[in-house]
Amino acid sequence: MGFKMGIVGLPNVGKSTLFNALTKTAAAQAANFPFCTIEPNVGEVAVPDARLEALAAIAGSKQLIPTRMTFVDIAGLVKGASKGEGLGNQFLANIREVDAIAHVLRCFEDGDVTHVEGRVDPIADAETIETELMIADLESLEKRLANLSRKINAGDKQAKEDARLMLAAKEVLEKGLPARTVKIVEDDRKAWNMLQLLTAKPVLYVCNVEEAQAATGNALSEKVAQMAQEQGAASVVISAKIEEEISQLDDEEAKMFLEELGLHEAGLDRLIRAGYQLLGLETYFTVGPKEARAWTIRKGTLAPQAAGVIHGDFERGFIRAETVAYEDYVKYKGETGAKEAGKFRVEGKTYEVQDGDVLHFLFNA
């Protein structure tokens, strides 16, 4: 599995420019006016992982298949969206479908690019969108709680459990805090996710800075980083203009361009890594002469469920997993060398798959 990240933000902060760069397409029109993105644009990109290339080289794999991430460029939000202002209703509907939110914040000055609020203040921008999402969540909860009252009075146990979680969310929202600040025990996780609260989604703040500040950030991006730390969120610094430029270059040209700017990697790499960490994701590999392939799972996934990512039959008929850690696979030049060095392991149903594991699953058809 990959994951779906919604790119959101006020109009003219660089959302569509970033989306174009990330997906290397011109599907999202980048223009200097609000609502240039009318429908959510969806693009899939390969997740860069140098480990996949190293494994393929050792195994002589004919094909490399990276895992993929989906980006959704969602129409710009304005104040009053929760009441249907601008494209608010469409925005709120689209954002429910993503796993995490990449909130693009304008951290650059440019007199040629207008700001919908007439000023450059990324903290205020973040608060504007957060407030609209909290209002939408509150209104949704109030309606659902009212609909549950009859079931609760009739003794419906599931309705009582749903109401308990809804009231917990409502309590923090009324304090001006997002639903993701509610501490949820693992037993409640599935029911909590079913509520589809907008402010329960993990947030990654993307600070869009000028080209000259892409390597170091600036005073505005530092303020955003501090805000993210206080919220338990994450932040990255990116220049959408740079990402747009390098997306048009071949790999060697892009590498040289980044080095000239003092950057060690593209913003896409930083964005994906931050997104993985935000959602608690990791990667395992399957390797053979035909293909080397990366698979995304959540941290803590057990071997049968990891096998199920490939095919449901693998999980249902799981017998065991043969595994070599990535470092050992590379160090001992493959599975045979790892076996000779005693680094080849056979794991059962309770094995927790680790990031970088090279796995082979045995199962009953």
C-alpha cells in the first residue's frame, strides 16, 4: 500500500505549482488567481528509495517496482468554507478521502503574487484553515449525535460507543483544539477512524520559500516549525519553484542543479520521508531475478498482514516468512551469502516486520 496525501492551502500559496512538480505533469493549472484548481487533481509518483536499486543490482533483477504515493491537489480554501464560501463544500468533501494533509504555507514575499488575505503570515494562514476544518467537524458531530440519541435511548451499545468517541472529539474542538489531540486507545482506533473527522488527520506543514532560502529556510519557516512542534505535527521546507524546475530536468542535470543550490536531495524526497514518518509507515522488499519490489506497510505490521499487502491469499494461507535484513543482504551480497553468514531467518505469524526487511513468504494456496 502507498498512501494518499491531500495538498491544501489558501489560494496562491504554491499548491498547484508544487503538485505539478511532484507529479511531473501539467494536470493542475498553476495561475495567479484563486480557484484555478476546480476539481481535485490526482497524481501518483514513485517513492524514491536507493535501497531498491542496491537490492536489484545484487539480485540481477530485470525490473524495479517502487511503492507509490498519491497526491491530491485540492481546490484552494478561503475563510467561511465551512459555510460553503468559495469552493468550501467541495474542499471539505475531498479532504475526507485522504490519509494525511500536506498544508502548504506561503513563506515568501512576492509583490507579483497576490495573497487572498492581503498579507504574508503563514501562522495566520494555518489557523484560518484549521478553524474552518474544526467548525466543519463540530457541525458534523452535532448532527450525528442528534441522530444517535434515539438509538442510545433504545439501548443500542454501538451507538453508545460511537457517541462516547464523538463527545470526546467535541470536547476538544470546543476548546479550539483539533480532533487529533484526542488520545485514542488502540481498541478504539477503528471506530475513531470511521468518524472521518477532518481535524483528526495528521498534518504536515510545507513551507514554500524563495529559491535562495530552500536550503536554510527563513524566519517565517522557523515560526512554522515551532508551531508544528507545539502541535505534534511535522514540517518541511521546500521551494515549489525549484521543484518545478528540476522536474523538467533529467536525473544528472537535476543532481547538478541541486548541488549548486546547496541541496542534497529534491523536496519530493523530504516530503515523502516526512509523510512516512507522520503516518508511521515503513518499507519491506521482495527481490528476485524477475523483479525487485518495494511494499509499504504500517510500523508494527505482523508478517501475515505484510504478506496480505501482496495478495489476500498470502495472508490467509500464511505459513512462514523467510527474511534477511537489508544491511545483511547488501553486506553479504544476497540471500546465499546471508545464509552462509547466519543472517537468514525464518519467522512465524507473530513476527513484526522491520523497515528494510527482504522477505519471501511461504503459504498454502
